[in-house]
Amino acid sequence: MSDNKKEKYIKGTPTWIKFYDDDKPKVIISKLGRTILNEHNFIIVENGNKEDFYEYNEVRGYWELRNIKSIKSVITELLNRHNVWTDRVARDAFHFVSDSIKRVKWIDTFGKKHGNYFNFKNGVWDWDAFKLQEHAPKYYFTSCVDYDLVISDKYPDAQAVINSWKNRDNWLETEKWLALSVGENMQSMMEFIGYIFYPSYEPIQLFVILLSPGGDGKTTLMNHLTTLVGYENTSFVSLIDLADKRPNNFSHSELYNKYLNEYDDISNVYIPDTTVLQKLTGGSSITAPVKNRPGVTLFNYAKLLFASNDLPSFSNTTNAFLRRINVIKFFKINNFEQTVDMTKVKKERGEFVYKCMVLARDAMKRKEIKQTESIIAQRNNWIEDNDPIKQFINEDCTLAATEEVDEQDLYGAYKVWCIKNNFKPVSKTKFKKELENKGIFRSTENKRIDGKKRKRRYFYKGISLS
């Protein structure tokens, strides 16, 4: 710029445009770039050798993953608005902005556990404070449900929600739907639904299976739960894939940052090893491989919900796994479209979810969802059906503190029972371990007869053959 040019100001012109004596506008690239950076919240997230570009959407309250070239559209729109676009100015502005964007580590932002929050359309639900907070970039949400959470003073605690059911005329349409579908387990199901929005398994370790013959509306309910939690917050991985321990099992990474994992047909599957399921529902970490990206250390909080016509088989009889089982019978609603008004169901999502979260808070204090007679019975039946050793004990043994039986006799009788009932017997070592899980322990004794040491005897106390 020659010294004889004098800067002129034209009213309404942004500070990044300057005019001189020749009335030709000049774009000050650095000022234009800073203007864009001040108006847009951009970050570049580094994760290993990968980089992702995000922009925070102030209206929607979450970070959007975008192509960094989308900045060119912002620049072009701004330059065209003031009739100062040229290819060179646009290119220089893009380079200035893209080179000036704040760079952050994935582990310090989206990869960091930020607290017990959920993102609703009208704010961020804070479980610890049990109130709605304003949207803010610091939560690093990447999605938001499309409805407001409706907080009501009518439900200060779980008992107030339960009391609201005394008058069926005041029931929400969704509550009527659940009552017809799961009967006495409506409260249990609502507690579980509320718990889905809590990003941790620390208070309650569980998974839920909806059980019914089929063609009865389980899928309809699960689809509705997806709308409650948000499609972006839901994964759809089968039980058999979740239980898979292979190191190249990419399905585990699908649970990352999800609140719900649901799958609507797990019938006739066998789960030989439940170790991974216990970790996924217990707050333990697993390393989840990711296609074409670095693997992630996964502390899963996606609640597991499955639907089944028949219950799957498993081989784990430890209490740590068995206590996680919650089977809820599901009943068909005849004339569903005439019985349940889905328009009302959709409209009342915000109030229904709030009632569920109030119930869930109480359940988390108890460390379990409500255990009805039917849930307990279904669990016990399933466990027994999956435990041939328990079936053998029930049919061929007597349990009492005064009873005892030689190890060899007991194991031999068990093998005969297995052959008769088409089961493959487990090894003697596995048999001993399974009995220990049931509180039946092996004892030993070395008696001397006439001063001579007798061969060591192994036997079980508290049990005998019938």
C-alpha cells in the first residue's frame, strides 16, 4: 500500500474491510479471521494420528462433527454479503482460520468422563444436583434428544410418583401402555428406563430381558425407548456379540458413549462365557478395538435391554452374574392402535422420563430395581434351567447339615444323571467349583486304624444321595 493512500470509513462496513482514496475495498485477512473465530466455537480434536473438526451449536447445545472445509462456506457467505469475495481472499481467510483453530486432545475433551449428565432439548440434566443446567460446551455432548424434560413439583420423590398411580384417570398414556404390557413390573420397568439416562453402572449392575412368545409389541416399546434416549445415544448389538471375547470384536466399540444398547431377538443362543457381560454391566473397563482408529478403553454405561421369545442358555452360575438377571414377562395388547394413543405417548415424553428418573434415583439408593415376585421367579427358573448340577441336586440329593457323601460317589451319580438327561458332565474339578458356588464344600479326613494311617478320604458335608 503506498503512503499517499488514506484510509476512509464507510458507515455499516465491518472492521475487517478498509476503503482508501481509490474507493477499492481491502479485506484485512487477520481481522476477518478473528471475527469468524469469535462468532464460531471451533476446535480440532487430536486422537492418535487422527484429527476431527467440531463446531459447537449454541442453539442445539452440542458439538457437531463437521468437515473443516465447511469453514469455506462461512467465509464465502460473509464476503459475498459485502461484495468483496475473490478467490485469493477466500483462500487466505480459510488458511488463517483453519491454522488458528484451538487444538485439543481427545482424552481431555470427548474422551473424558465429565460427570453424571444427560442432554435434553431444554438443558443438561445434572444427576448429582438433580436439576436442569444450561447447555454449555464444557459437557462435550455430540447429540441431544428432540424434546424438553418436563420437571414437575408434583413428584419430589419416588413415593409421590407411586401415589400418582392411585387414580388411573391421572395416568400418563405411557404408564397405561406399560401396565398392560408388563403388569406388576411397571414400576420396575420405569425405574430401569430412568436408570438408562444415568451414565454409570456403579449403583446397579443389571441387564433386562423382555420375554414373550412373539408378535406382542416388544419391538414397538423398544423403538419408543430409542426415541426417548435418542438414536445417537443408542447402540444395537446382540447378546452373543457382546459376550464375544475375541480381541478383534469391533462390536464393543459401538457401546462407546451410548446410554442404551437394545436388541430385539436373542432367542436360542448359548453364551459360553459371561466374563465380558459382567464387565460391561459392572463398571469394569475393557479395551474395545475400533476400525481404522486407535482402540478405546471402554467403561460401559449403556444399559443392556434385550427381547426374546425364549431365554438364552449360559454356563455361568456365579452370584456376580446371576444377580444381574432381570427377566420381565411381556404381554400382548389386543387392538393396540385403538388402546394406546401414540400421539399422546410422544407428547408426554418429557414428563414420563422425569417420573422415571425420580423412580430411578430411589432404585439407585436400594442398589436394585424393584424385585417383584415374577422377576424373582423368572430369574430362579432361568437359573435352574441353565444349571444341570442344581437340577441333579434337586432330583437326586438331600441337603441337610447332618448329611455327607463321598466325593467319588457323588460325582459318579452326577455323571449317570447327565447321561440319562442328555447333558455333558463337567470335569470333577469344575463340579467341585460349582458345588462351592452353591455353598457345598469338600472336606478331607485321615483316620488311623490300629495305629496305621488310612488312605485320605474326600467327602462333601451337607449333602447326600437320596
